[in-house]
Amino acid sequence: MNSDDAMKVIGAGISFKGRVCIAISGLICLFFPGFVFITFSKSVVEAYEKLPIRDRRTVLSILDGFND
């Protein structure tokens, strides 16, 4: 499936409400990139804090692998 077919399937399945939500989120990202970055960063930190200690160590070991 190429990207044109995927967009046709998404376009056929999305409602008007969904289209409006995507448009609003696109405008927010365009005009307030700092807000989007901070919101994304906070959500990642909150998700990380909810992880058990074993999973936190796994995430850190994966991230440490990118530094090599």
C-alpha cells in the first residue's frame, strides 16, 4: 500500500469532527511550537515516571546505546 492509497482510506474513514480536530492541532503546532514541545516533553516525563524501575533501566540502556 503506497501513501496515496493510505490517504484515501483515512479520508474515507475520518469524520468531520476528526478533520476539524486535525486542522486545529495543525494550527496550534504552526503558531505555538513551544507549547507543543513543552506539552510533549511533559507527557514523556510523566509516562517515564509511571514506569517500574526495571523498565526505566531498560529505557535508559536503550537511550545509552544511541550515544555510542
